[in-house]
Amino acid sequence: MASLRSRQSIFPQALPAESYFDTLDNCSQALHKTSTHCFDVVTETEVSRAQRDLASEIEPQIKELIELAETGLEELKGKEKHLRARLEKRTALSTASRQATAAAAAPPVDLKEKEKQLAALRRQKMELSRVGSRLDTEIGRLKRTVGAK
């Protein structure tokens, strides 16, 4: 601890001389002038050359990224086309199965109607066969009558 007390302070004990403050002012003015002149040092041709150099450096990378994006886009379009085709197939199958289900459910109603029609046709057939046999007997009778005269 004694060694710490014997150590001298880095800060001056008395106020600095007037010349010290003048020197600080001169330094700050010099820094200010340098920082404002820093922008005047670069010419327009140097700026445009730097822009062209940067563009030529970045151009191949940008082209490569564009190609990758286009390739990815084409792959996505192919996947979309494939998925749309699968969706259309499933839609067609589901529509066909719905129609088949509807057709399978409809015949009992149609079958009953057809059975009624069949029974009506059988009755009509029986009636026509009775009428036909009556006509046959009448034709036979007429032939006998005409043949007897």
C-alpha cells in the first residue's frame, strides 16, 4: 500500500499554461479541417470506377443467384403441375365413385318402378292374348260361315 501512495498522479496538480489550451484549440481545428477535406479528396471518376469494380465483382454472384432462383422456380412449377394432375385424378375418381354410389342407390327405386311396368305389361299381354284367341275363334267361325255358303 505504501507503494501506491508514493506513486505520482497522472493528472497535473496545477492548471496548465495558456499555451496548452491554445495547442488543444489548434489540434481540434486541424482535426475539423481534415475531416471536412476528407470528402474532397475522392474524385467522381474514382467513385464511378469503384462502383464499376463493385458491380463487376458482384455481377457473377447475382447471375448465379438468379439462375438458382429460376431453377428453383422451374422445380416448383413442375411440382405444382404434378400436384394439380393428382388433384384432378382424385377429383375424377371421387366424382365417379359418387356417381357409382348414386347409380347403385337409385336402382331399387327404378327396380320397383320397372317391376310395376312389367306387371302392367303382363296384364296387357294376357288381355291381348284373350282378345287374340277371341278373334281367332271369330275368324274360324266366319270362315265356316263363308265356306258353307
